[in-house]
Amino acid sequence: MTRPRTPAGTTTRRALLGAAPLAVAGLVAACARPVPDGRGADAAAPGPRNLAGLPVRIAHGPRDRDRVALTCHGGSPHPDAEPLLEAAGRAATPLTLLVTGVWLEREPGRARQALAAGHELGNHGWHGWPLDRLPQERARAEIAGCAERLRRLTGSPGAWFRAPGDGHATPGVVAAARAAGYPHLLGQDVDACAAADRGTAALVRAAIGPCRPGSVIALPLGHPRTAEALPLIAEELARRGLRPVTASRLLA
């Protein structure tokens, strides 16, 4: 997977690499702010589950079923998910959306819209920064902050956690995720994110070419090519006899 780019500038480097107790405290305070249009806990979305016998980082589901999971995670600070949700609705294709706390603060209504449409939400950290570069305290705050925002908005911390720069989920990141209540990290065995910049056809090929029964396919959330490619991906999956489901259903 393409690692999220670290923004240039001294201020950002300090945010990433410094312990920054005040920044951590500010993040916690941000999570505690009320969400005036959020859903209550009585309408809680599915939360994390401990799946006995499966590894901490899950890259794919059972290979003997006709199911795959289409997952999307943040590729920009404020991805516009509306075109993607509209495309998913037209294609009747459920998605697993790994989102940031920053996005949830900006798009609480879009998060509720996704849940109402049958998609599921997961945690991608507060900012989507590569957590292996952060001090342990800050990494914990990034994961816990997004989990708390999801909980206040949907009644659940989300079904999954996917580490930004997933291939770099160090033991410290795994420990931070577990401390936030996620027994597993959701990885992927098909990473099509980098292909989006090469066009819609390239994204479809990257998603479908290596796909097998049980695959977890990663697509970029908010990239315009994802919305364009989704109906074509769904059509090709159907041609191959594969049915897209949420990651939770894939691994149930």
C-alpha cells in the first residue's frame, strides 16, 4: 500500500515526531465535543469482535466461499465520499469504510448515511498519519480519538481498525489498537489504491486481476476514480461469481 504522505513543514514534523502532550490533550478534548446531529447509542453500529483462530492482522477471508470485501480508506484529509456512496447504491454493493476522526468531524451526516445504506465503518486513526512514526502515547491518542468519535456518532467504535500505512503496523501500533478495543487489524490481500492515479481502467484491473474468493480489496476513499470504477468492479466480480460483502460478513 502507498504510505500516506507526511505533509511538508516544520509544524507537521513536530506534530508527527514530538511527544506533544498538549496536542494529545487537544485531540482527546476534540473527541469529547458533542456531536449535535449524531446517532444515539440505541442505534449502535456493529463493533469489533474477537475472531478466534484468526491472526491479529487479517488480510483475507475464507477461500472456499464466493465472497470478497471491498474496503476503502482515506486517501486525503477530507475525502468526498458522496460520489462513492451514490455509486455503491446504484451497484447495490456494500462497502467497509475505514475513516479518520478528522473526516468524521467534518462529515457526520455522511457517516450516518453510509450506515443507513448497509455499509460499515472502521477506524483509520484521527488524522490518517503513519502511526509507526509517532511516539506510543500519540499513536494511542490517534486510534482512541477516532474510536471515541465513532462511538459518540454511531454508538460503536467501528467494526475494524486499519493502520495508515498498513504494512508498517508495528507491535506498538498493534498494542495501541488493542488498547482501543480492536482485537484485529484489517489488512488486505489486494491493494489497488496506487492504481487510481493511472485512471479508471487501471484501478479496475488492479482490483480484479489478483482477486480471489475471500479477498479483501483496498480502494482509496474519496478518489474520483473509485466511484467511477466501482460499478465496473462490481460487474466483473459478478461475472466471476463473486459477491461483495462487508468485511464483517466476509469473516463471519
